Amino acid sequence: MTLVKTKYNRRSFLKVSAASGGGMMLGFSWLASCNPTKEQALSMPESWFDINAFIKIGENGLVTIFSPNPEIGQNIKTSMPMVVAEELDVAWKNVIVEQAALDTHKYERQIAGGSQSIRRGWQGLRMAGATARHMLMEAAANEWKVTVSSLSTNEGIIKHDESNRTMSYGQMAATASTLEVPENIELKDPKDFKIIGQPTKNVDGEKIISGAPLFGLDFKREGMKISMIEHSPAFGMKLKGFNEEVIKSMPGISDVLVVNTAPKEAAWSNVNAFTEVIAIVGNTTWQVMKAKKALIVEWEWDSPAEDSQDHEFKLAQSLQTGVKELARKDGNAEEAFKKAHNVIEKTYSAPFLAHNTMEPMNFFADVSKAKAELIGPIQTPEAMGKSISNLLDIPIENVTVMLTRMGGGFGRRLYGNFGLEAATISYNTGKPIKLIYTREDDMTQGVYRPAYKVKYRAALDEKNELIGFSIHGTGIHGSPVFENRFPAGAVPNYLAEKMSIDSNISTGAWRAPRSNFIAGAEQSFLDEVAEAAGKDPIDFRLELFDRAIKNPIGTDNDYDPQRYAGVLELVRDKSNWGVKTEGVYRGVSAYFCHNTYVAQVLDMVLINGKHKIKKVWCAIDCGIVINPEGAINQAEGGIIDGIGHAMYSNLTFDKGSPIQKNFDTYSMIRHHQAPSEIEVFFVDNGIDPTGLGEPTLPPISGALANAIYQASGQRLYKQPFIQQDIKLG
Amino acid sequence: MAKFNININGTTKKIDADPDTPVLWVLRDHLDLVGTKYGCGIAQCGACTVHLNGSAIRSCSVAISTVGDQKITTIEGISKSSEKLENIVKEAWLTHDVAQCGYCQSGQIMNATALLKINPNPSDTDIDRAMTGNICRCGTYTRIKTAIKTAAAQLT
């Protein structure tokens, strides 16, 4: 049991005995946005009592837990409420989960990003459950005239052991909701967890498989119009004119306008290369699509067109002669290279990538001069609300943002330009509208994963000890280098330098930003260095971790070498590393990002001369695992997504235009290309939990490249690997 | 605009739409059947998969005027179906907690159901071949395959 001080004050808990949640959902069907099972729906309580921002309890004991953060497929709509329910001590089957709207007074950090929802929410979620439990016990103690400490709880029942009396949470909810919030609270000992650690099904699972209206694109309101935009076909182009009158006269079209969403003061979430776009508003999606196809637009250049050949050249040039930012220097790397017995130098690169969430960008907006109502899929609702308030001069307290389930995020929905467009279109036309991007709009709009190039050098002495290491990394835009990550701290002479290239192509966060490229490059390089040193690749890494444990270089190393080694040892043991199987080619990789440690072994076989990934073994240290079912699913997804993008995906440019505009030309991993099997293992250490939405993606490209090398003798330096004519077998 | 009588999930619906309107948008805009998803509009991702007389088709690329009296089944129809196959598939999806974001899953389920109808005991290769047109960015492919195999085991 841990005693913690609650940071709550009375104002953060509204004492309302609300009749139902219906009024809060602003046009949603309430039952579609939360998840009562059929049995629960039959026995809905007559009154709900708000205990705190996360919990309301019905008089019949049914509990609603609000999930504060946006759900993008990382399954926090299941795992966050599990944490609340654990400390509240209720049976999970009596819990209804409801998606909370943006509410900066009630919740902190309503963001889906950086795999931080669980890590940053952990303490607050536990306290919400524990304070509510305490208040319910206090209400019972007052009723029975006994002390709170003489009471115990079990799955929603309060018990006075001495007198053997019991009372349900439902009976105490009304009184509890009027009590003061306790200043100190006891949290459970993790060994007593009953819900945390249990494999638990996705709370929206049944709705998803029955096609219920969960997603932004599914939202509909009476009188709502459909809107689409047309942005310029190339980065560097802007609008000059178009056949406005023709479009206006097309069937079902009510409005055609030009909207400008350039912010007065750009925030980090305002990445958008095309702030001025044509908007078409009409009755049905198809009518608006047809009008969009009939557009004849004149565009003009206002900055130079770029293409992929330019990018290749600039990246190479930047590595050689670009302005270098010294990020970290330990010892003297150049001196180490001079006196080295063997120097290994390799350069790795990767292309721009589109996010390609399966649900294209969309948002509903009903905006007037006085207020703005936004409903849809956004990873950063607070930033979107602020941007809209700023852009349209609407007081922030009059801007509401409701969250729908998202058909994927992967970083794309951190940047809410589509919400700004929807709001501006509604504001200018005076109509409630739902803005929909076509796949082509979505794929050509930008906020891409940057294109990267990185050069590694390693110096081995005559005993094949690693004595020097350097990393120089550049990108369009931004360097992929994390200077304080491994092997920094394990090498006496270490140098990290960063460069960056400007471009009119807009880039941003993409699932596991920077790590998504640098992990694979680093882990491929270490494989090659281990080979040059005549060492087993796992032994070689473990030797380096051992150095970082016993004699760490520098003080800014942002990893724990013991935990890092731990996952590598776990995957080594589970996969029987070192036992050779005829026809199976193995690669290993390990990486630390988003506060979580991951190590993977990938087994490749050849079927008719073609590669097939037979199995991936994955060891993870993310501390306490809230929901093993969801956690394993995330791990599998990150691995498949990582393999797919390293192997197949590529976004290239010609005269400023993305060449790939839809899935006929942009390759995404498909069913037959996924591993036949993935097995996931967690380190059980009781440490506070860290994130899982991203960390399994970055290392897998390294394990893949290393396995392909074993199968083909060919090292892979350039993504996507598929373009390298891999000679297998 | 033109009027059509379309058989959807066992009921005849009257629809007033442009003849070239894809079935996808008739379902979503005219009938509020939004379980069928828009993903690419060019029959490359499978999110919009429905059944036309029992076979899987991409509803984004079939005009409403070409449907005639053929029977359309959507995920909502499958969801309410009392047929053994449909229920086994749904159960398998829940048992393996397949979904992550969930957006592509109705298309995956429609395609898997159509596969199991004609091939109740598919091999891995059969599954790969049948499902390869359905993209999942979250990477739930291994779970989908496991769910299909679980469903098949109960069918045979």
C-alpha cells in the first residue's frame, strides 16, 4: 500500500446527481459512444452520481468510467478505465466505459502521442479510483457510525467485518458524491491487483465488429452538409483561380469557397503546407466528389519544386558538408579512428512516408461567430480547440471538442489542420458540415515521416574491442539522431552530430518519430560491427551494456543498461538463440524508446526463393502490464507495421508532387507478407508502466535486415528494402 | 437523380440517387449504414467490402445502377444474422480480440465470411490469397488469420 497526497481540490469534482449522461454527448447517441453490454443496457440505473471527473455510479451499482484520452487503436479506452476500476475495487463486468470530451478543467494531457497515455496517466487514474473508493467507504462509515479503517471493500461491496454488515457502492453513491475529497489516499500494493494484469477484451470490440457508428467519418447530424477540399497538387504551388461558377451550378452543391487556415501564431500542431484551399459543400458525398473531380484549377508556383533526386543529392551533401550541430562528444572519436585496427563505416537511408490511417482525415464542425462545436478524430483536442479559437476569434470557453474513436492516428492526427478547415468552412457558410478527405487528399497533403540519412562509424582495436563510435544524421526536416541513446555511454570515444535540410514539403511525427528509422539503422550497423569483431551479435551488445553498467561514459545516458540487457537476454533464451536450424535465418535487434525496452529475434525462411518471415520473438520491458491482451496486440501491430514500412513503403516526389497518391501505387504490407507467428514476452518487474503504442516498431527493421543478411549475404542500407533486388538463398 | 429499389440485408429499400453513385456512398449517405468504410475509393484497400449475392465485392467501385435485384449484405446484416457461419466468424473475432483501431475490420470480416462460405477449411495460402486485398495499418494480420482458422475449425 502506498500513501499519496491527492492533488485534487473541491472544484475539480462536480457534485451533481445527473439524471443521465445523455446531455453530455452533444448529438451522439449515448449508447454508441459508451459500451454497455446488452445485459447492462437492460438494467441502466435511474440516477447517476458523479463521484469525480472519472467516475459516476448508478444507484444499482453500475459504474461509468470516463476514459480521458483519445482512442486511436492503442486500446487506452480499455486500459485506462481498468486502472481506475482496480483502485475503485469494482467488478469489471459492472463497468461501462465512456469516452470523455475535451475538458481541460477535469483532465490533464488529453493527448494520444508519444506512447505516454498510460505512463503519464497512471498515478492520476489510480487516485481517481482510490479517492472514490475512500469516499464511498466514508459514506458507509458515517451511516453505520464506525471508522473507515474498520471497513473493507470487495468488487463494489463495502463490508464492516465486525458486524458482518454490507452495503453496495450503488447505495452509498448519492451520499459519497456530497463528501469532501480526502487529502491523503492509500493506493493498492501491485501484488493485490485483480483487474490490472488480466487479459481484457477491447471495450468497443462488439461495436467494431457489428459496424456501429464509432468513427468520425460515421458521425451524422440532421441538416449536416458534406464538404471536401482541393489543395494544390504540388508542394510549392498556390491557388490562382478556378471554375467557381461551374462548380456552384452542379447538382447538390450549395457552397464553393476558398478558405485560409494560416494561423496568426503557428503552434507546433499547425503543420500544414496548404493553408489556402478550395472547399466544396453539398448534400451527399458523391455529389461533392463529382464536383471536386470537375474542378479546373489554375495553380502558380511560389517556391521551387522539389523531386526525389534532389532529395537524394541534398541528403548526401548534407552529411558531407552540411552545417553540423555537435550533439555529444565523449573522449576523442577522431583519434580513436586514427589508431583503430579496423574502421567500419556505413550509411543508411529511408524515404518519406505517409501515415495512411485507414480512416482518412475528417471532422464535423458547427461554428458561428459566437461558438464552435467540433466532433471527430483528433489526437490533440486541446491544441485544435485553441487553434480554432485563435483563428476565428471565438472565446476558448465557447469551443467544444468531442472525441470519436479514430481509424488510426500514427501521429497524423496530432496535426489538426483538417479541423481548422472544417471549422472555417462551417463558419463561412453558416452550416454544420462534415469535412472528408479523399484518400488522395490524405496521402498528398503532407506531414510526412521525414526522409533520413545517417552515417555510422565504428573503431575496433586489435583485440576487436569497440573503442570509438560516431553518428552523423540528417533529414528533411530534422536529424534522426538521439545523441544520448545507446551505444552512447558504452564507448569511451563517442561523437554525435546533427544536420537538417529545409524543404517546402511538410513533415512531422510518424509512429515512433525518428526512432522508426534510426533504430533499424543502428541495429543493422551493430550487427555488422559485431561480425567484424568476430562476435555473436547478442554477446557483442551484452558486452557493451556491461560496460555501461560497470563504467558508464558521461552522465546524460537516457537508458538503463540493466533493463536493456534484460530484454535481450530474455529474447535470447526464449528464442533458443545460438541453436541453428537448417533453412532458418535469424536476425536480432534491441531498442529503447518511449521509456520502454524491446528486443526481437526474427526468423526467416525461404519458400521458392522468396523470403517469408516465419516467426518474430519479442521481449518487452514496459513495467507493469495493464492489459496483456491489448499489450500483445500492440506489440504484434508495431512489428507488422515496422516490417511493412521498412520493406515496402515509399513516398517519392516529381516536380513537387507526391507520385504515390493512393494504395495502387503506395505499397502497404498485406496479409501474406506478415510474419506467420509472433510471440511476445514481458519482463515482470512491478515497475510503474510505460507506453506500448510505439516501442515495438523501431527495432524490427533491424532484425529484418539482419535476418535477410543471414539468408542472402546482402546487407541492406536503403529503405524500402524491397527495391534492392534482394538475392535470397 | 434516379429511383432504385435495392435489396439490402434482406429488405427492399427505395433510394433516390445519381445512377453512378457507388454502393458505398448509397449505404453510408442514403441508408445510414456506416459500418461499410471508405478507405481508398479505387478497390485497393478492402475497407468497403460487402457481399453481392454472397460474394465479396468492393462497394466503392460498383455503381448503384448496376446492382438491379441482386442481394447486398453489409456488416450490419452479418451482425444481425442468425446464420451459423456469420456468428462463428463474429465470435472468433471477439475471442481473439482482433481489432486495434477497428476501422478496417468490417471489411476484413466481410471478406473472411465470403471466403469461408466457399472454402470452409482454407489453408494458410488460401487465406493469404483471399485476404490480401484488405489493408490493416495497425497490423492485425496475424490475429485475423488466427480468427479465420478458429472459425474454420468450428465449421468443419
